[in-house]
Amino acid sequence: MGLIDLHVHSDASDGSFPPAQVVALAKEAGLKAIALTDHDTTAGIPEALKAGEESGIEVIPGIEVSSHYEGHEIHILGLFVDPSDQGLADFLQEMRSRRGRRNEEMLHRLAADGISFTACELYGNNPDTVITRAHIARAMVQKGICSSVEQAFKKYLNYGGPYCPPKEYMEPEAVVNILLKNGAFAALAHPFLYKLGDKKTEALIARLADMGMKGLEVYHSSNHRSESRKLQEMAYRYSLFPTGGSDFHGTCKPDIAIGKGRGGLRVSELLLNDIKHCISCNGLV
């Protein structure tokens, strides 16, 4: 049985490695396939696809899009996205514009207290990366302001804190709708990370399933076995296809290895076969 990882990030968003290096790491790990799912951008997909062809790794073009549900930020994955679709491109540009406005305000508030950064400190080696809180946290560590990324998030970058204004979110309906119009397979990412509790988590899953979402990230680095079991049952109840991934970010999250998560994650390629069958039967591509 081959193993896969359907949730990985590159430096096109908040990962630490270029897309080609992410593919190389997947090859070293013995994976059959990965999905590149950067935040609100498909910019890393062409490089990843080229590296996949050269190394014999199947690269699934994907994305992870932020949304909002009852006061919580939630993330929706799109697998098998078409990066050339103008509708998706326009939607993502609006997402990045909203994120950019929030970043500007965040950096303004930090600068007012004497904490400022150069463009190089934020963007690193990729001037086109989508800046996230993780970039600011890493810059804080590099400048010696914080001892770790975790401390930077806790002290400066926590949601609702004095330096971190609220995001301008898209509603879940808009995210699912644009992914379906694109022909992508939509799935709710890491449902238990939102700390909604079992009942509200299931209500969210039911709502998204009614919108046309076809998948659920049952297997994730943050899950305990009991949580994955609950998600398996919810996926069955709402006729959703399970998916799974490590949420690999590279050195930003050093405890998460590609394809393995925090040690116990194993995602079978059989899940990918089922997703492909779903896409074929539902005419999503």
C-alpha cells in the first residue's frame, strides 16, 4: 500500500521550503503523492508539478482557503484545483487583498511599539510569498524579539490581541462555491482544531455538506485516534470522502514531518483513489 500526504505547504505561503524541495522531501519519505495546499495562493503549483514529473511523485494542485464560521476561522481545502481559472484567480486576489490590509495594520501596530521589519526579513527568499502571521513570528525570532515562533504567537500575534486585528473573512458558502465552480474537490480541513466541540463541529460539517462539499480531513497531525474515529463516523453520516494530510510546513513546524505528521500519521493512497472516483462520477473536472 502506497502512502500519500494531501495537505502540505511551501514558501509560496507560510511553509519554509520552495515547492520543488517539498516534492523532493516527499520522494525521500517514500510517498506516492502529495497535494500542495498553500494558503490563498496557487503560485507554487507550476514548480511543484514540474518537480513531480521529474521525480515520479504525483503532485495534486491544491489550496487552503480561510473562511469564517460563528466567530471562528475555518479552513477549506481544494484538491485538483485549476490554477488557470480566472474566477478562482480573482477570488484569491480578493482574499490576498484582505489579508494584506490586515497585515499592514498589524505591522503598523507593532511599529508603534518599536517593533519593525525590513521586507527581506518578512519575505525571505520568495518576494511573491503570501505573508501570514507565521512570517512575522519567524522574523521576531530571527531578530531576537522572541525565543520561539510559539512565543511570538502567544505574546504578539494571538487573535483579538492588541497587535492582531480581526481578518476580513469570506463566508464558507463563497469559498465552497468558488471551489466547486473551479471543478475542485472541497474538504473541511482539520475540523477539531477549531475547538467547537463535537456537536458544533458536526453542525459545521453538515452545513458544508449541504453546500456541496464532498470531503472531510479525517486524518491530520493534530488528531488523537479518538478524534479521527469520530470524524470517520461523521464522514460516513454525511456521505463525505475522507482525506488526510500532515499539514507540513517545514522548519516552521519542526515536529511535523511530511507524510508522517507527529509520528503516527499514515494516509493510504486508497483515499486518493476514492477521491478521484468521486471527482469522475460527479463531473467535477
